[in-house]
Amino acid sequence: YSYLLTTFFSSTMVVFICWLSFFIDRKEPGTRFDIYLVSVLTLVTQMGTNSAALPRLSYATAIDVWLILCLVFAVIAFAEYTILDVITRRSRGVHKEVEKAELTKMNSSAGDELAVEDETSQIQISVRHLWLQNFKLSRIDRVFMLLYPAMFL
């Protein structure tokens, strides 16, 4: 029973905590990053402790397979977060370009207004595209909220 409580239960709770992190807003990246980092480090430590406590074998035990599976799930959650964070940071850069273009438009003379309007309209199209992209990112998070525990079980 000791392995059941110390290894299986605790590693399941670590994966459960990774799943709960999908409910944290994407705009708070530090919190999610900390959860994933601690989860991966905890599972790696559990794997090391487990291998040190058992005799050396030429094959993988059920506990080894379980801990590797839990580690894979923690890394999948971390990868999903990383991809969404990179895309979100790129969208922030485009929003800054829009603000800059609007300031340029306000400060430009009448002769430069045509060129500035062209640039502004192209950037506004990019903003619409990024809004749609952010909507899709939220949907990806929701899909992971549902699929993550279903795949783990």
C-alpha cells in the first residue's frame, strides 16, 4: 500500500493540478508557468526516488511506466501553455504597432495622411486577424480542459 499512497496517488494529484491550471487565465502566465515547472520537477524527483528505492531491473516496472506517463502529461500541459504564450506575445506586438500608427496619424500633416491611412488599414486588418486568433486560442484552452483528463483516465 505504501507505493499506492506515496507514488500513484501523489503523481495523480500532480497531473490533476496541471489540469486545474487550464482554468487560470492565460493573461497570468507566471502562475501557470510556476505550476508546470513545479509539477515537472516533482515528477522527476519522484522518478529518481523510485528508482533509488527499487533494485535495478532490466525492464520497466508498472511504477516506472506510470511516472513516465504522468511526466508526459505534465510536459504536454507545459507545451500547450508555451505555444499559447508565444502567440499571445506576438499579438501584443501588433497591438503596439496599431497604437503607434494611430499616434502617427494624429501627428501627421495633410500630405502624409494618405500613406498613414494605408498603413493603419493594414494594421487594423492584422488586429482583426489577431482578435480571431485570440478567440481560437481560448478555444484551444477549453479543448484541453476537456481532453486532458479524458486522455489521462
